[in-house]
Amino acid sequence: MRSGNVVDLRVESVEQALDLVEHGLRVRLDRGSVVRKRRSVGAATDRGTWVRIERRALERIDGQGWNGVESAAVLTGIAKPEWFAGMSWRETGADAMWRVDETELVTEAPVKPGGRLVVDPDLSRAWWATLNTSLDALAAQETTRVATPDTVTITAGKVARAIRETFGDRVDPALDEWVPAHADLNWANLTGPRCWLLDWEDWGLAPRGLDAATLWGNSLALPALAERVRAERRADLESRSGRLMALFVCAKVVGRHADPADPLLEPARRESAKLVEALQTAR
């Protein structure tokens, strides 16, 4: 296993980690089912469960720990896989740790495993009902955890800086509501045709509307779908905090690292202008 903090598990060897998981959890992994992502690997087991294996640099592990999937086991009323067991270890010769969680196996596929969603997934009313019930139940929970979108702890200061760097001082970025959030609600972490919410490693308190804004922002290449997300999560997205979160999401698309080929770029620019106007009007 290569030392150093920047490791892409899509190309690095993970055999040593898989062997350790099999030994530690006393399972056999189906090597043919292995799914590789940049910082995590998943696989089915011989006891009909799923394991998620993540490598994270120590600098991305704060005082609350990084057992998000395990701690999410206490959440109720949400369509998420049940958690069964976990383990972790420090990587020899590197400033990094590995975390493994064994959960219920979900057989439904992600709506979009990776990349931008550019084809309407044609989700049912029941799917949207499950999503709404889950997000409403999540927001009603109590926790001391703070969300870590993209493995970085979210703070009011970081949100304000991201908005000001892209949109200047045209809006006041002060936040007024914080609620529990999934913090990585994109189409790769939602399944269909039955709705499950996957990958809970980053959940915790976040500004109201983060989840709705993230899903809406990831839908902008499909105007009808983005509008459906807005309609379903209107209460969140039309709150002051929700509008700031939508602007925060847009800033990641239209900011200094904007990709001209990104199908979200032009829609995000148009929506950003509307959000700035709405926030100015609401002063």
C-alpha cells in the first residue's frame, strides 16, 4: 500500500486491506462484487451483507472521530441500511487510517453511480415519498455530530468564505438554522427503483437545506428533475438557510475551478443569479 495522504483507491492495490477485513470481521468477500471509488471500496460478503472500506488522511479526521456509519445506527425513520459491525486501523508508514463498516446489503442500484446525471431517472411517487419521509425524520433527530461534506467539517465561516469568494458581498452569508443532514446526498448515494439513502460516513449537523440543495444542484442538467427536487423540498429550499445552501452548492460549480464542459455550469450560473436576487430582496 503506497504511503502518503493522496491515494486513489480506484488505481491502488487494495488486496492487503481486503485481507485484513476478511480476517477481522471473519467474512469472505466476493471479489467479483468489489466497487472501487476514489477513497472507498465496497464488496458483498458470504453472509449476505455489504462492507464499505474507506481510507482517510489523519488531517481529515477531527475530534469527533469518523465513525459516521456506525453512529447513524441510532437514527430512526430513515430508509438506510442497518449497521452490524465495524473496525479500523492505522496504516503503517502513512498518516492515514482505514475504517470498515459492515451493513445490510442493498440490492437496488444507485440512481447514477458516478458522474453527472443527464438522463431523467423517472422516479415514482413512492420513491419521492420515501425520500421526503427520510429527510424529515433525519432533520428531527438530535445529535452533537457536525457534518463533514467531502470529509471537511462544515462551519459557518467556510460557507461564508465560499459564497463571498464567488459572489462577493452581494448577499449576507450568515446562517440561522442548523439541523442533522446526510451531507452527501447525491444521485450516487440514492438507489432506485426503491429509495435507499447510502453512505452515512459524513452525516451530522449542517445548515438547513444542505441535503436538498445538494440534490437539487446535482440535478440542474435536467431542469424538470431539478424543479421536482425544489417542489418536493420547497420548505427547505425556500428558507433563508436553504437559499444560502443552494448558493453554496452553485459556488462549487461556477467558482474559480469551473469546468466549461460541465453540464451543470450554465444552469448553475442562471440559478445563482436568481438566488442572489432572492436573498437581497429578503433582507
